[in-house]
Amino acid sequence: MDTTQTEALVSMVAVLGLFVLMILPAVIGIAHDRRIDRQIERAEAGRAAAGRRSRPSAARPARGAVPPRTTRTV
């Protein structure tokens, strides 16, 4: 391996290293967002399951009862 090939190899490794440094924050952010999405889905499923267990399907809400609060989307 001569000097030109060594310089090309070092340059290629440097470019790949910079590429990884540029992409790494985006990949970490995507993984973080997916983890939060899974937590939200589990919470919604748990809330729905708790709602089914606490109130029989045949029962009707009391007259003048306030509906359950839901989150507002902005």
C-alpha cells in the first residue's frame, strides 16, 4: 500500500466518521420518538381496558352525568 492509497483510506474513514456524527442525533431522536409512541399506545390500551372493566356495557350513565375528559389537540 503506497502513500496515495493510505491517504485515500484515511480520507474515506474521515468522511464516514463525519457522516456518522451528522446522522447519529437524528437516529437517536427517531428512537426516542418511537419509544414515546409505544408508551402512549400502552397507556391508551390500559385506559380503554380499565374503562371496559369498570363499567358494564349494558349500564347507561346517570342522567346529567359529565362525559369523561379527553385531551385537547392543539
